[in-house]
Amino acid sequence: MTRSLLALLCALAPLTLAAQTIYKCTDAGGGVLISNSRLNKNCQAIVSEEQNSVPAPRAPAARASANPTPAGFPRVQEDTQKARDSDRRHILEQELAGEQRKLDQARKELSDQEAVRGTIGGAERTAPYRDRVAQHERNLQAIQKELSNLR
């Protein structure tokens, strides 16, 4: 009995952040119940804390005025940055085209597997092919999102 009560208290310990008070209640039959609310007059508070609160985050200050760039800090020239952005766009477009080819191939393999009818375990057999198609679709979405974020 005491072991189960101890185990229950250990399990409820993390909940003390959410609840202010935890009560140990005894019913008419002698059974013990742990609760975060007082169920009857036979309840005793076993854990009582002040309500834990986290202060609200401060409003962000103007970063430029708070942390000015040091005078000797290296800067990238505008034309250099444009060239880097152009290279990045080109690389992402290549990845997009490659991922589209892989998706087309995965869809073809899936359709080939689905075309084979009458075998036992067809759904289990095609599951890896479906997963592969879904992965390539997610990759395409991620690359398209990166492309849309470019300036």
C-alpha cells in the first residue's frame, strides 16, 4: 500500500507545477485517493505551493540601436551578395528538378507495384513505395518554400 502510494506521489510530482495543491483523500471504506481538488472533509493537503508563474517576455527593443555594428565589422558588397543569392537560387532549382525526377520515378514504381494484383499482402508490399512518394512530395514542398523565401 505504501509502495503504491509512493509510486503515485512520484508520478504526480511533475504535476505540482500545474496544480497549486494536491490532496490525499480517504473515503468511507478506507480507500485512498490523490486529487488536485478537495473531495470531502477527510482530505489532507500533501503538496501545497504558490502558483508558479513565468513573467511575460519583454517587448523586443530596436536591435539596431541596442547592438550597433562595430566599425571594423566586415561587410559583403551588394554585387557579391546578389551573386551568392543567384547561386543559391540556381542550386535550389537544380535540387527541385532532381527531386521532381525522383518523385516521378517513385510514383512509377508505386503504380507498377499496385498493378500486380492477386498477391497476398499487397498493402504491406506497397507501403514502402507509398512512403517514398510521400517523402519526395515533402521534399518538393520544402524546396519550393526555400525558393519562395529568396529575395
